[in-house]
Amino acid sequence: MKLPGTYRHELKYPIGTADYLALRSRLRPFMERDCHALGGGVYLVRSIYFDNCEDKALREKVNGVQRREKFRIRYYNDDLSFIALEKKLKYSDLCCKVDAQLGEDECRALLAGDLGWMPGHPSELVRELYCKMRYQRLRPRLLVSYTREPYVYAPGNVRVTFDSGIRTSLYGREFLPGSINDVGAAESPGDVVLEIKYDAFLPEIISCLLQTEGLRRQAFSKYGACRRFG
């Protein structure tokens, strides 16, 4: 089956602190730090996820629907000079991301329920979200925040990230920097999510470095984990 767009492999592994430290020490000599990481090699990610009153996105994830999509707004390090609207498409282990940049005023209007500017927007993705907010009743549902430590490897376009400190908004009222009331969403304070993304192949050297006894792949979703709180 031919899929639209460019898809990448995406694998996720919830791991503990000991495995995180061991894997990071192995990868560092062979992988480059992502150029977007700050001085400490990390950055803060905030994602505002959309869903409807029937929990379409959540139910498709829980039920293991092979082909599904999810909309989110994402920004980094609480810097609103770059805000991205993203649609993430999943097909089994493959993922594809389509994005469009939003201005801060556009983002604030969208979150406030002012959609009048969206039908005439030059971005097809913004217009698509408008239609789905009208007819699927999608709405901003949840804010997910976490710290990401990223590494890249050019052959295979490999990207390995360690995500920690996962937190979620409790009521989803304030999504942009300011007074964000959130709670920890990890089962244990030291829990980390290892994510591995690559194009057609995962180079053998990276595959070997990632071998850890007890490492078990799981269908983990930060959005799904955070929806335990409402």
C-alpha cells in the first residue's frame, strides 16, 4: 500500500534511570547533539493536543487503529516566536508529520475559539484543522510538557531522543506561557521515554549501541498517558 507523504520508522521504549544513563553514555561518542538543544543539551517541549468530546484521538490510540492522525500545536523553551501547528499521521510503526507555522496572535485566537481567520489562511493544514474543528468538533484538549535530550546520526537520518519530566495541564485552561498549572504524568519520577526515528534503515552500529537487557518496546503515547488526569 502506497502511503501519502514521507513516512519514517518510530519506536518507543519507556525506560528507567539506569538504562537511560547507560544508553546515553554509549551513544554520545557516536552521535551528534541536535543543533537545537541548549547549552545543557536539552530543550523544553510543550504540545497542545486536539481531541473531540468523543475522545476520537484517544480511542483510536487505545484501540490500536493502524491508520490515525493527531493534531497539536508545539513550541519550545516557552519561546512564542516560533509556534508550529502539526498533524501527525501514523500507520503501524511508520509516522509522518505535516506542519505549518502560526503567529502568536493566530495561536491565541485559535485557543480562544476565534476561528474566523482560518478559512482564508494560506496554509492548507490550517484550513484542514478549521474544517475538522467545525465538523469533527476538535478542540484544544490538553497541554503536555517534557524535557527532551536529542541525538542525531546522519546515515539513515537517525534521531534518538530521551524525554523526561513529563507533565500535563490539569484542566487545560491556560496553554501558553504564563500561569501553567500542571502535574507530573510519569509513573515514577525517574521514568524516561526513549524514542528512535529513522528513514529506510537503522544502521547496525546504532542498533548495537541500543541493545539493553530488559528493553521492551511499548506502544507509548504521551497524550494517552496524560489523559489519565482527565
